[in-house]
Amino acid sequence: MPKLKLDAHLYDRAKKAAEIAGYSSVDEFIIHVIEKELAQLEAPEGEADEKVQERLRGLGYIE
Amino acid sequence: MAYQKNKLNRRQFIKSTAATAAALTTGLNALSGCGGSGKGGPKKAPKVIVIGVDGMDPRLAERLMAAGKMPHLAQLAQAGGYHPLGTSIPPQSPVAWACFINGAGPGSHGIFDFIHRDPHRQCLPFYSAAETTAAAGGWEIGSHKVPLTFWPFNHQQSQTVLRRAGTPFWDYLDEAGIESTFYDLPSNYPPSRSKHGHHRCLSGLGVTDLLGTYGTYQHFAEDGPVRPVEGGGYRHSWLFFENDSAPAELIGPTNDFLIEPKQTTINFQVHRDRASQAAAVDIQGKKILLRPGQWSGWIKLDYPLSMPAVMPDKHISGICRFFLQEVGPNFRLFVSPINIDPSAPAVRITEPEDFATDISDKLGLFYTTGFQEDHKALTTRMFNEDEFIEQAEYVLQERLNLLEYALQDYDEGLLFFYFSSTDLQAHMLWWDSDAAHPTRGSDAAQYCFNHVQDLYHRLDARIGEIIKQYGDEAAIFILSDHGFANFGRQFNLNTWLRDNGYLHPAHCTALLPTGAAGQVGPDWLGTRAYGLGINSLYLNLAGRERDGIVKPGQEKEDLLNELTAKLLAVRDADGRNVIRAVHRTDQVYSGDHTALAPDLVIGYRRHYRASWATCLGDITREVLLDNDSAWSADHCADVSEVPGILFCNRPIKHKSPALWDLAPTILAEYGLPPGGDMIGRNIFTT
């Protein structure tokens, strides 16, 4: 499994945050954060775009 | 009725603490001519009253004045206080009112159409005047996100941001210590902040409903669709009665505290009594009894937003009105868009925040959405004309009550009050031609247009009362942002661009394909121009559009000239020109905020407008089509076709006043110079 290097200070901050948030380990916390960010970056934009267009149709000037 | 002002709100607090600073800066200079300390206490700032009548048309107003139907405004006109008012390119309300606000053209405020596009996402559209960002981050527990704002959770609330750029003219009044109050102001949502506490505003056009839309009504009927059908501005549902009772569900705001955000709902029951022709709506402990044709008053709704078990649920308050259309044989119940509750606003709709509750404390509940008339219900045929007129009349009456409140609360400085009735009623009811109306017979079309004329007459009467009451002590302006014209034929700009080889491929059917069967999207690497919004044409410009191919410089110049010439030559089947003018924005716009401007603005002749389909990039077979909608009048034409009106209780000396001239004129009333970006000039000077 690939390993990542973290700055010691960043690791300490992540460790504290993992404890506050109730994660069982720093690894679990970091994996969760990365997954969440990736999910946002990789999310298809289609649904949100369609919602925006639907909203614009409600202006009246567009049917 | 006298309104008490006995509580120290945020505005008063800011004013009390800022008073010394204001007096020591520009305020001292500004007020020296009209106030300051003196015998008998501080003098008050002069009164200036501005009445905005959206869409009031000079042709109709002049005809009615000549016929004696608008005697009070006619009196102003006879005294030299009338002129058609120059409007913006294009004459769309968000663009035009922002010009009024900045005292300058669109290049100063950055709003060019109802709809803008993101060139980096190859023309994805968005509402031009405000932007709503989704919530992000937070601490995830089970199915919820807890809004912890500190690292590493970094929760960011969903928020709406005003996109209008530049400096609104009231900022100069605010800085000078002069009070200004605006009711239903367009192009100012969320309302801009008052730095010195002398400015109040209730936002108008642009304010959404609780669903985050520009007004979505909900309709329940026995012959409704089994699965709810939703579209832009409506939701149609089926009601199934058992023993004359039927369950129903009212959708509400989205719960962003869920990891997978979900729309909230309120379950309610409908009971009917066919024998006595009545129904009861049973919702959240309230029982509303209605007869066919009867509207309820405003009903408060409490939408709970579930939170993790360790935290109490949050609540959002909305308001709606129920309208029973029919008990039988086909039960039909209409529910207005869920408005933001002004007595407990879930989002900020006023500046200061407690201005909304101050008004509501005295007036009760009222429409807060920017579009208050339920126009969508008429275009979807859920309303007939009389039902629309009745609802629109309620809006007008509510606003007349608000005007009464505004005047009683008014003591000094600037008062701005806005009426939407002249715009949205005209869109739906105006038709001043012998030609066939898109959806009505000639008698019905005349009946509806008579209502518009009667509306002008009644507003003239109310304005006459204001002139009588304040004419001796206040400068009074009545203005509209544009006029009106029949909308009989529609022009699909994108079809025209495709058929003339500017938009590829030749069988393209949509700029923004949704994935529907049979749709063909554009080949951007072969597309040189596209239309988006109501009057906007964009080049697919290299270096600006993500997939741009038109080179800046000579290629761009040649293409703009070629498009302009060809568009001006477009003729309808009967030989009429369709387009009056094509405006190059690099020639007509100036200012620091032109980055999102289109390259060309299409100025249609009266009777024509952009087609319904082309505004969001849909391409129809025909370039020119009949308008088939009850939305049968419009103003998104050429700037020269639909000027607004300007009345004043003093002679207007400016030979061609325009919207941007009002701000410097108002500032001059207080001895203040025009703001730095303003291009307008005082209408009382030649």
C-alpha cells in the first residue's frame, strides 16, 4: 500500500482533529477527508446544472 | 395610525455610535445646506420621493393622459414634468434598475441580461444578479453534517451573494448622514449593507422563495399526475380521496444538514364536503375552511430540518396562501409559492435585518418573493385570466398597504417605493393590437388589456394623493425602467446561427444537452457564435471561452460586422424586419465590470422577442415562430422601442433623460456631487 509523508506539525493537528471528531485513528480520519474531497471534485455537474436551468425557467421570461 | 419607534434596533444603534463620525466627515458638509444644528433642534434632510412603476409604458400613459384617465400625471406633464425615460441596453429589469442604482450604464454594475453564462464551463447559464453557493464541509455524524466552522470541518453555509458591482447611490447619502429607505428595490438581493446606519431596504426582484426558486407554486388535483410533475416554477400533484379525505405533501426548503441534502416536506390533509361545496385544509394544527374561488390569508408553515440526535432540530418558517379552485367533480387546490416569512426571515431580505420584522410587526405577513404575481399559473393554464387578476389584485392591495406604512414611517430624506403590478400584469394581460392574441379571443384580449389601463388609472389616483400630501415639500419622481410591447412572434437566435453556419453541427438541437433522447449538442470546435439569455449573443472567443475558436483581433472584428449586417437583414414571412438594432458592447458599454458582457446585444422590433427556447440554448426547427404563451407582452426589445417614463413635480430640463440621470439628480437635492463612476447628470439642468 502506498504511503504518504506528512509534516510533523500537520500530523499533530490531524491527530487532534481525529480525536475530537471521534475517528478511531489518524489514518481513518485522513482517508475520510481525502475521499470526501475526491467525491466533490469528481462529482458530475449535470444534476446541479439542470437544477439551475430549471430555476431560471421559473423567471417567467423563459418557459 | 402612528407607528412607534421605541426599540433600539441595529440601525439606530449604528446611527447613535456613528453620529459623531458622520458629523465630522462629509455629512457635516452635506447637511450644512439642508440641516445641521440650529434653533429648535436639528433640521431634517429634504424629502425626495421616488415611485418606481416597473414597465409603465409612455405610449399607453400618453394615450390615457390625453383621454383624461390619468389626470394627476397629466397635470405634472402640463407643467413640464414629463419625459419618456431612456432605458438600458438591453431593456431588462435587472439591468435597467442597476443603472438607476449606480447612476451609470451596465459596464459599471456588470449585469447585462437576466441570464449570464460561465465561459470557463462553456456557456453554462446562471442568474445574473445574484449567486447562490451550496453548503460545504462540516462534521459528518451518521446521515448528518454538523456545521462546525473551524478546522478541519470548515463548514460553509449555503449563501446568496449579490453580483451587482459598483457603488449604489445611497452609499453617498448614507455617508452624508441622510436617511434613505427603499421598498421592494430590484437588483439588490441580498440587500447591500449600510455602513453608517442611515439606509434601509426591503429587497424586491431577485428574492427567491423558500425553495430557492423565483416562485414555485404547488397544485393538487384529482386529475393531477400520479407522480408529481415538477418544472420551472410549478409542481403538480395528484390527490386521491378516500371517504372525502386526501393526504397531501407540501415540499419545502432543502435540508443542507444532511450529507445527502433532501427536500423537506409537510404532510397535510384535505377534507371536502361536496354537498355544501366546501373544503378544509388541515395543516400543522391549523384548519383552513375554504369555498370554491376563495383564497386563504397567509398561513405560517414550520419546516423542521432534522439534525443529529445530539442536537435539537432547526426550524425554518415559510408562509403560503391556499386557493380552492373547485370541490367537484375535479377537486383542485392551488398553493402559492412558499414565501420567506417576513416575521421570522430564514435569510436576510432587508437591511438592516430587523427592518423586515419591523414592517411585519405592523403590517402582518406579506409577499416577499421578487415575483409576486403568480404568472406561471396562467402560462401553465392552472389559472384562468380572472383567477390571475384576482391574485394580482391581492398583490397590489398588499403593496398599497405597504406604501401606506412607508409614508407613515417616513420623516425625512429619500423614500423609494416600487410597484411590480405594472410589469407582471402587463406581461400577462397587455395586448393593444387588432391582430390575433396568442391565446385569447379578441373580446378576452380586450377585457384583459382594459384591466391594465384601469391599473394605470388607479395608480395615477394614488400618486395624485402623494403629490397632494407632499408636493409642496418634496421632490417627487415617478419612473419606470422600460415600456411594453406586444409579443406576437419569437425569434430563435440559435436556430438562425446554426442555419447560417455559425453554430455546428447543422443538426445541433441544444447548446446545453441534458442527455434526453435525440438531442444533439454543439461541436464547439466548429462553432463561432451562440446565443444565451434573452438579448445576448456571444462569440466563441479563443482565450475567453473554454473551447473558443474565434481569434481576437481582425477575425473577431470581421465576424462581429458580418453577424450585425446579416441579423439586421432578417425578415419575417410578411417582409417585416425582425431586428431593429444590433449593439456592439465594446462600443456601448464602459466601466470596470464588462468581463461577462456579451459581444452583441440583439434589439428586437416591437412585436418580436427572443424565442422561449433559445434563451437556454434550445434550437427549434423554425427560426421564427408564433408566440403561443399567455405571457403575451414583453419589453426585451431594442432600447429605442420600449423607453420608460419619468414624471416629476418640477420641470425637467434635460432633453433626453435616462435611468442613470436619477442618481446624480437625487444626490444634487442634498448638495452632494455625482459619485465617481456616474455618467448621468442632473435632469433639472439643461
